[in-house]
Amino acid sequence: MSRKNTKGTILAIDMGNTNIVIGCVDDDKVIFEERLSTDLSKTELEYAISFKNVLEIYNIKSEDINGAIISSVVPQLVNVIKAAVEKVVDIEPLVVGPGVKTGLNILMDQPKQVGSDLIVDAVAATHDYGAPVIIVDIGTATTISTVDENGNYIGGAILPGAGVSMNSLSSRTAQLPRISFDAPKGPVGKNTVDCMKSGLIYGHAGSIDGIIDRIIDCCGFGKNGKPAAKLVATGGLSKVIIPFCRNRIETDPALLIRGLKYIYDKNV
């Protein structure tokens, strides 16, 4: 169970608090990228069945997979997912963590505490867009990461995700319902649901814009001879939120999967 190769198809999996992103990359081309629900109660066999079903949907056989890599912000699931991958493709996956080469210099107070998903996003964004770059990942939490003009990961911001905000709003109020994340008709809602959509979508977009603007001012990007920062967004709700931002932000749903492939290539 040690077959690894940088050529051919690589299985890439990222475990988030809400979703597990699974994808396959052939060299640097993303074949597919899908999401499964994160469920702490599932066994390795149940996850193995889910992964096998996804691969079959895209007509990918287990023998077509030449390597695998995992990143996770859910420590208690790492061994379960690792075992599931081994059941399906008979390969021991590389797990992003301490000791794994990323090529990224992390200038943080506690580098080991930086979420692996943030590192993977930063590796991909720097590789594909260049530095400096600001990366927005809209998931359970919304994270905003910054890579400076020298390619150093220098930090960022974390705020409650739009889904977390909506759940809190509906669960803690008697008359506000749960709503879907559809685009609001405008910033001025005419009924309760539209008012909530306006607050959640425009409010989250405004928060992202505000933090990005402050990061740019703080780091001096685009001023005094410094290059301007590229702006990239990924994550499950990026296509819903980013169109309402005033900054011009590139939406890149497969950023994380490509980042996992780049890290895999550095370690095999």
C-alpha cells in the first residue's frame, strides 16, 4: 500500500467542518470536484462506499488512481478517512501536516496552528495567481488569508460563515425562519425573508470587502512601489456571496483541489 506517483490521476480530499471536498487531478487538470457531508458518526466503510460511488460517477476506477492526499480541519476524522481511502484505492494517502513540504514560508506566531485548508489554498493561489494574493474561503467559517509580495503567508482573518450566521439568527429568534441562500432582490427587503437574505448576503459581502480593504491598507499593496494584491475566492458559498462584493474577486471553486496536488508533487 505504498504506490505513489506524481504522474497520472491523484485523489485529493479536504475534510471541512460541514463538507468533505473530494476531487481527482490528472497532472494539473482537475477532472472533478464534489462535496459530501461531514459526518462524525460514519465509519470508514461508509466513507469508503461514498468515495467509491463518487469515483464511479466519473468512470474512474481504483486502479486509475496513482496517489492520494488528504487535508483536514477535523482531527478526529483523519484516521477514518485515511482508512477509507486505503480501502478504495489501496494507496496510503499523504496527510497535510507538520513535516509535509508546502514551499510556503509561514510567518505566524504558531505556524503549526494554521489550518491545513488555509495553507493549501495559499499554495494554490500563489502558484496560479502569483504574489501578493489575498484568498477568501467561504465555508463554515469564512477565512481571509494573505500572502505578501515575497510569497510569505503572513496571516489574515476568520469570521463566522454565512451559514453559521443564518443558523444562529433563526435558532435564537422566535419569528425568523431558516432561509435558502438565494440572491436577494436588492439591499432593501420588502418582507422578512428578503430582509434576511439582504442582511446575510450583502452583510457577508460587505464584511469581506471591509476586511480586504483593511488588509490592503495595512500591507500597502499597490502603494509605494508595492504590487497590487490579486483577490481570489473559493469555498462552497463563494459563487453566492462574491458577486455582491465591490472588490473584483476571482472565484475559483477548484483552488483547494489543485493546491493539494501541488503539495503532493512536492512530497513524492
